[in-house]
Amino acid sequence: MPKWDCGPGKVKVAVLGAAGYVRQAVRAPGGERDDLLLSVKTVVAAMIAWMLTRQFLPPAVATFAPFTAMVTLQATLYRSLRDCVQYLVAISVGATLAATLAAVAGIHGWTFGLLTLVAFWLGRVKRLGQHGTQVAVVGFFAFSSGAGRIGYIGHLAASVVIGALCGLVAHLALVPARHTRHRQEAAADLFTGMSRRVDSLADAFDGETPGRDQVRQWRQAWLSASGDCEALHRSIEAEEENGLLNPRQSVGGAAEALSRARDAVTVAQQCLDHLRSITRTLDYAIDSQELEKLPASFRSGLGALLRTVATAMEEMGRTSLTDPGRLSELIDEAADELDITQQGLLSGPQPQRAAPTLQGTLLTDAARLLAELRSDRPALSLR
């Protein structure tokens, strides 16, 4: 048998973690508070639904009310209504199927098998979503416990309706908060962090050669930022869904703001691909000692280019309104620095052409990085 590790230390860590989670939920709006409020609403709605059903309906159908309340209470109003409708349709199909088979063919082993087959097939209809299995579940209850009787099915339907109403009332009484501004700030913070690290990366070319530990830190930072991008994409999609049917007011032009934030995160992801490539090349150059062979003019030119890119990313991550003109000016400046560095590689004297493959690889990555920033997407103005 498996041994469960439930020692005092584990319990203490779990209790402290839960307490910290609740403190964060109380202290400031965010995901923790949303989850806590959803949990509270679910408990209250399920409890009231169960009490009402026990009061007015037979105990045999009481379980369906709190379960329906739990199904109805999802993270957003849109998802709650969608899942509620899917669940109600699945319940109706299963109950109708059971009642029809019981009335036409009776309660037998072969009719139960036929019920299972048809319910399984109907439950695979995509429009029922994840609630397709409820066709069979309710069909089994109505066929076995209720023997297909209309009275039982009527009580079951009433229980489901009570649960759905309790869930929806609880959701509407405390509508999920809007977090458009938080998503914008998260996208801006992403660019601010990238700007800081790109400026540090510029020092690797324009200053002293970095150590292996520093390069590994950069590579880990780009990997972590890529994970942040994925998580931010999901949170933006969730907030876009949260805006559907939500009566709460948000910032003006919330849909456009979220669209810009989503596009900005996409730009950040693509920039990170090229930054990872630059760092991998730098790692190789340090190992092979080719970095020391690069001409000083090339290293300073590439360092200046990266610093300008860092400044452009900082502009995108400002908490105040982004100046599109200033942003375009910075990107054009970086493009000019790239052209100058490329011209120096092609037209300089032979000593300036040391490690040509390394120089070409770095310039290609830098050009691709600029191409992402120069793309005229609305994302490049987050505010």
C-alpha cells in the first residue's frame, strides 16, 4: 500500500501556504482573489441549492442541484452560461432518452444496453463540450432509479433548474472583476525586464568578456521570459472571455487594449527567439575563444545596437503613454547602427574581417530582432 507523507512539517507548510494565499487574496485584486471569491460563491450556491431541493423535492434527486450549481459557476460569466446551457441540454437529452426507451420497450437488460449505446453516441456531439458524458449519467439515473417515470424525471429537471438558478444568481450577485489594466501592465513589465537584460547583454560585446555563469543566467532568463509569454497569452485570452457578457465597467477600449497587449506579447516571444540565438552564439564564441578575435569596432557597434534596442523595449514598457514617434526613432537608430556595422564588415581592411562566420551570425540575429520590432503592429503602443 502507498505511504502518505502527512508529517507535521508537511501539514505546517500546507497551512502556511493556504494562509499566505488568503492574505494575498484579501490584500489586493488578482488571480488569488478571483479564485477565493469563486470558491466562496460555489460553496454558498451549492449549499443553498441542496437545502432548497431537500425541502421541496424527493431526496433521490437532491444531488443534482448542488452539482449543477458547481457546473454553472465557472471563472467567467460567458463560460458559466455556456457550460450551464450545455449541461442542461445534456440532462434533457439523457432524461428524454431514458423515458422514451422505458415507455416504448420497458426496463430490460437489452434496453439498458441500447440506452448506453445511444447515450454514448449522443454524448460525443461537440456542441455539448465536456458535459457530453452527462447524457449517459442522467440517462442511467432516470432509467434505473426512476424507472423512466415522468414524475421522477420532472423532479430531476426541477432539481437541475434550482441548481442552475442558484449558481447564476451567485455569479450575478458578485460579478467577476475585470483585469484589463493588469494584463496591460504585465505586458509592459515583460518588455521592461527584457530591456534590462538586453542592456546587460550589450556589455558582453562592448565591454569585458562575460563569464560562463553570466551567459547561463541570460539563457535561463530568456527561457523563463518565454514561459511568462505563454502564461500571459493565456491570461489575456481569459480576460477577453471575461469581458463577454460582463456588466462590470473596464478601461475604455478594453477590447482594443487587450488585442494590443496580445500582439505585444507575440512580438516579445519572437524577439526572445532571436535573443536566445544571440546568447547561444555568444556562449559558443566564449568557449571557442573567438569572441576575443572580433574587431573592437564590430563589438562596439553591436553593443551600441543592442543598447538602442534595449531603450526601445524600455519605451514600450513605460507605465505612461508610449510615444510612437520616439519608438520609431529608436528603431530607426538601431537600424542605422546595424547598417554601419554591416558596412564595416564588408568594406573594412582584412584584419577587420576576423571570425567572419561569427560576425555574420550575430548580425543576422540582430537584423531579425530589429525586423520584429519594426513590424507595424498595433502592439508596439501598449498604452
